[in-house]
Amino acid sequence: MALSQPRKEAHRKVRKGKNEGNATRCNYVAFGEYGLMSLDNERVNGRQIEAARQAITRYVKRGGKIWIRIFPHTPVTKKPLDVKMGSGKGEPQYHVAKVKAGTVMFEIADVTDEQAKEALRLASHKLPVRCKIVKREEL
């Protein structure tokens, strides 16, 4: 699977904006039995999402069902090295998903409880946010 990024964009460059507060959507386990919930507000890029997905898939040996609930929509720009201040904004380099505290990022089903917890634990190490594993009944 290739790196996640949008096929089309309304705007090539966007401003940073704020990423504060708790999630009001995507904040419960909707599809699977277990979910990986963020405890911080952070930007998660496409490479990190893909690494976490691979960690889950490899641990459950392509068994079970996995849902990825976040997608990197927001482009992040960067200016090249040794360029003076001014002369506009840099070119888009990669895309990020703005993740708020309480967002369920990954879900898993059709595996044992131990498998689900270990797979999500391995995935959490690939992400730049503190995470907790939540079960469907807990929320």
C-alpha cells in the first residue's frame, strides 16, 4: 500500500491553524472491538500511519479486520535549506492528520483479546502521540 495522501486538494497550501481541545467526533469505537485512542493533540503524518498499520497487520498475520479512522488531509510545507527569509511560503512536502485527544485512530476486530491488545500496543509505538487501548463496551 502506498503512502496515504489526498488525490485532489482544494488548496495546495494551508495554514497551520490550532490543534487544541478534545475530540468531539471519532471519539468512540464504531466498527471493531478494540480501538487505539490518542491522549494528546498532535500531527500524525502518512508515514507514521502506514508504519502503525503494518505493525498491526504483521502481528495478527493478516488475520482479523482493521479500520484506519484517520487520514492525512493537511499539507505541510517546507522551504529548502539555505534560503533567506521572505520570498513566500515553501512547497508542500508531506501530509498530516490533525489528531486531537480522544480520537480513535485504529480499530481491530475478529482477533483474540490478547492479539488485539498486543497489536495495538505495537502500533502505538509507531505514533507520535500517547495512546490507550479502549474496548467497545468501555465508552
